[in-house]
Amino acid sequence: MEIQFYEQQKVFMLHTENTTYSMAIVDDCYLEHLYYGSKIQSPNIRYILREDEPPFVPSKNLREKEAFLDCAPMEYPESGMGDYRESAICIRSVNGHRGSELCYSGYTIEEGKPVLEGLPATWGSEKDSMTLKVYLKDQLLGIKATLQYSIFEGIDAIMRSVIVENEGKEVVYLEKVLSACLDMEDRGFEVMGLFGAWGRERHIQRIPVGYGRQNIASFRGKSSHQENPFMALVTPETTQDFGEVYAMNFVYSGNFIAQVEKNQFDSLRMTMGIHPEGFTWKLNPKEKFIAPEVVMVYSSKGLGEMTRTFHNLYRSHLIRSKYLHTKRPILINNWEATYFDFDEKKLLEIAKEASKLGIEMLVMDDGWFGNRNNDDSSLGDWFVNEEKLKGGLHKLVEDVKKTGMKFGIWVEPEMISPNSLLYQAHPDWAIQIPQRSITQSRAQYVLDFSREDVVEAVYQMISNILRSADISYVKWDMNRQLTTLGSANLKADQQGELYHRYMLGVYKMQERLVTEFPDILLENCSGGGARFDAGMLYYSPQIWCSDNTDAIERLAIQEGTALLYPVSTIGSHVSVCPNHTVGRDTPFETRGDVALFGTFGYELDVTKLSDAEKELVKEQTQNYHKYNDLIREGDYYRLASVSENGHYDSWMVVSNDRDKALLFYVQVQAKANLKSRFIRLKGLSPEKIYILNGQEYTGDILMKVGARISPEFGDFKSKILELFQK
Ligand code: DGJ
């Protein structure tokens, strides 16, 4: 890890273990992007900028300044001056003019990684991280932009964020502040993203990059089921093990845009940041705006390497929970078991039975508060429904604990039901446009989390509940998107701040929650997996991945999720069949095997299981204890994808010392007259001897020839194979 500025060449170079990122100062003003890719040493790379070719730099050819601005590879492009590609920043002056010229004005190189006030971000110490800050200034507006680039020891990633400060005398309006831009030559790139829907989150899509702009975005007020804040450009030959990958992932949970633009000169501009739709930020003199962090990863060894870089980074420099590196309690959630139809007796029955089978925590899901017997009411009324839970929460928790189980609870703090006492008392607390009816979704409105008084009141209600009993786990849900945007507290020229201020309110409350209750295991959730993003991981070490618990549907969902996010963060449970979402029957064993490569838990009425199924639960909970350390901490390798071959799926995790590995294989579709299949393993040590199915193999053989997997009779049959060093 090293950051250098070469005075003579006016070139910055950031070196991670295997990559280099470089930019140059041009014409004493413009910060231009030079290079991002495999490690290079020499700073003599300014020729990339073609400064000796027309249109030359403005100091030599002022009359063609527009042509210069529209083709130079810019580090942080601005709108309104002549660069017609996507801009990273757009500033409107108090007079209503758009346009800025942020000129280079200095730099600092510091040890450590700065905190982004109020925002989730990666963190590091002075020993394991370094930061370059490049300062840009617009003299006319008095605006200073600080571009921050941080790197970590041993990790091939670059963290970027931007701070915009008003050092002038007049107010300005920020109409767009993206967090990262990467200009480069096209090499026939394809663009990858994670797309989906409720119950079908994060399916991988890969398509060629064409001329014009292609984007992945959300302006739903959350990162969304539909499009995840991730984009990668990959060279066409890229597989798991070969090819070049440029990836960006946003450490943010609200509106975002990731875009690639191919221009007239066959160069690409990749950008990521807060979506400008619905965004304006009033910046008064002396105020600053902090744009959230983008993580950039370059891999020259295919997608697998990119995946493992993200996993390592997030496990070592993003997630803070004390549970990150520990086996988390195996939980049973009553949602699919009972939905709203439960009382304390039913919960205790589940807890008693579950405890006998090795399950360690009961999570009481939606329906325990106010008058909530269906999803029509009571959000915001965070007091226990004692008609349902006779004796109250404290008694229930103590009774559950007597069965040997811990207790967890579901909350949805950001919401308010029109049919709630809270709404009757504070109708203005809902996000709304005056005199316009609020668009309902699941019969609920969204609380105005941009308001400190609202966040404070909700925090008091929820924290009182948490203090009232011995609660070990909280599932923080968020079941709708933002509409009819308006805040009773914001002035007309600040309504465009609502989306982002809302997110800051959510982050503030989560921060307070994890600070006051550090022992509570927090799991984020949003109608399944609509907020599975790096922002949320800063607060919770796990996120509910999808409401779709069908083991076969989960293959593509968990494949897309694990492309970036560590397996240890993926909320996954065994549920009943026919599956409640798709009606499919799958073997109980397969449901267990798929859920094992995640946080692992159950979501069914354990009292209704057959004796044979109960025996399987015992086996699965034992397997969890046996394998979770390896799955949670190991390196993840994708071996085959049913989305590509239509027939089988396979992955493995390998311990950091490469002594142990666990291989997962599922035959999704049986076929007649098949022979056994050889699956080439990955990540093993070539010279080590491994025992697999009682036989000895060198790692080399298993990786070059493959492990032999026999076909099964029937669909959806999975197996887990253990490898350990002799
Ligand atoms: C959506 C979540 O994803 C489910 O697991 C469940 O908690 C429901 N909400 C409850 O309303």
C-alpha cells in the first residue's frame, strides 16, 4: 500500500497490493484520470492523455476549450462548461446559473481512513490504511471539493468519497454530487449488474456496452429489490477465473445511480453516486455536503477475485458488529409459521420444540404490537398487544428463555399506519405533499425520518421495548418505498434534500441502536432483500436476503448476492414445502444445505414437522456448528451456475489456511442416462493432500481434473462434501 505524488510529472499514484490508480494535473487546473488496472511502477504515463494531439490543452488552444473538456478523461467532471458526457457534479448558483470550474488547488496524503460523518463507510487505522485528499476549488462560487481516495493494506480496492464545502459568501444549490467517476478507453466491455423484483432479488445480468448511456438505478428511496447499487465493467472473455473487471459498489442504502456511457471517441465513463432525480441540496456559506462512499475494485483474474476482494474488505473494514466473527444463534422465525395468527402459547410451543432440536433463538416477527392482526394497522404503535401476548413481553421472553432459547423481535421503525394512534396524534409525521393524498403501499405511510423529533420519538418507543425484556436480536424491516415526497419541516428550497436526509435519519437511529445495545444482533430487512447493500452492513452483520425461501429460487438469489456480499451476511432460512412463494416441493436436506451457506435458521412451524424431519433438523443444526466457522470466514469460489447451465449449481468455501473446504453441489434437474460429473475445485493448495469421500487427492488433481460427483435420482438433490488436509 502506497500513495505518491510525483512533482515533476504532476502525477498521483495509489498502489494497492496488485493494482494502481493514477491521475494527473493538467494545465495547472484539470485533474485528469490516467490509469486504473494491474500494478505499474513508473509515473511516466502522461502520454495516455494525448496532450500533444488536438484539441491540446486550453492554455495552448483556448479557442477549442470545449473540445478539450468533451474528450479529456476527467477525474471529477462538471456540468455546464463543455463536457457533455455525464457530469459528476452540478452546482446552481444563487443567481440560478449552472456551471463550475473546480481547479486543482493542492493535496494531502494521510495515514488512516477518515470517518464520513453521519454515513456508513469503510474504516481503518493509521497502521492499515492511507488516504489521498485532492482539493479542487471554484474561485467564482467559493466552492471547495475534496476528492478522497483511501486504500487498505492487502486489499485491492479503492474507497472514494467527495466533500463539497461552501467557502463563499452566497448560498449555492447542489443539483448533483456523484461520488466516483472512472474514465477509460473501451475494450469491448460488457456491463454487469444485479437486477430483480420482490422474491427474485439480485439476479446477475451481463450485456454489451453500447453507445450512449446505460444505467442501474433506484429512486425508490432505498437501494431496492429491482436494482442493486453495483455495476461492473468486464472484458468479454471474463469468467470466474479470467478477464478484467472494474467494479463499483455504493456504501449507501438510498437513491443511487450507476452508469456507463460510451462516447463518440469510444471511451467510457463509469459513474456512481446519489441519484440526481429529486435531489437538490442547499449549501449555505460554511456548510459542507458529504457524498457517500463508493468502493472500486479492479480484478485482472476474473469475477471470482473481485468477489473475494469485496468479501474480505467488508469483513475486515466495513461490518462492525461484535457478531461478525462469531457463530450466530440458530434462529427460528415465526413469520411463515403463523404470519399474524399467534399468541404467547403458540410461540412457546414453537420455542419448546425448537429447543429440543438444537435451535437457539426464537424470533417473534410482525404482529405483536398495537392492534396488528393483519398488515392494515398499528405501525408506529410500539407497545405490546397484551391480548395476544398475555402477561406481556417480559414474561414471554423469560418463558422462552426457560426453554433454553434466546429471544428476538421484529420492528419496522420507519413506518406509520394511517390506522394507528401515532398517526392520529401526529399526521404531519408522515412524508406527504400537502393537500395531496399519500400513496399507500401495504396500507402504510413512511415516517419523515429527516426530522430529528420523529427519529427521537421512534427511538424512545423502540428502545423502551428493547429495555423492557432480555432481547438478543432485532430484525429491522422496511416494507415500502418512498412516494409523495414532502416534509413538513423543510422549506421550499430544501424539499430536494428529503430523500438523503431520510437516509441520514435512518443511519442515525441505527447508529444509536447499535451503540446503546451493542449486544443485540441486528438484522436488516426490507420486504425481503430490498436493502441488501453495503450501507446497511455497516450497522448489521446480516441482512434478510429475500422473502423467497424456496431452495431452488434461492440459488440465483444467493449467487447474485454473494457476488459482492460475504456469505456470512446472507439471511437464509429453511421453510416448509410446498414453498409459500412458489409452491415448489424440495427435499428438506436441500433446503438445509442451501440455508447453511448463509446465516442459517428456520422459518416454519416446527411443531408440525414429522419425526423424520425433526431428525433432519437435529442433523442440520449440528452441521451448522460443525461448518459455520469455515463458511463464515472462508474464501468463496463459484464453481458452476444453474443460471448458465440449466442443470446444476455448485460452489465451495475454502479455509484461509487452505486446509479445509466445503463443496456444495445441487442437481437441479435430473436427466436420464447420466454419468458422474467432474467438478474442478478452486482455491485449494496444489501440493496439499486432501481427503474427500474417504479418498486421498492432491489439491492439484482436484483443481485440474476435478472432484467426481455422481448423479442423483430426482430433481433438487443436493450434497455437501467436506475436504480436509490429510
Ligand atoms: C417482510 C419481511 O421480509 C418478512 O420476513 C416479514 O418480516 C414481513 N415483512 C412481516 O411483515
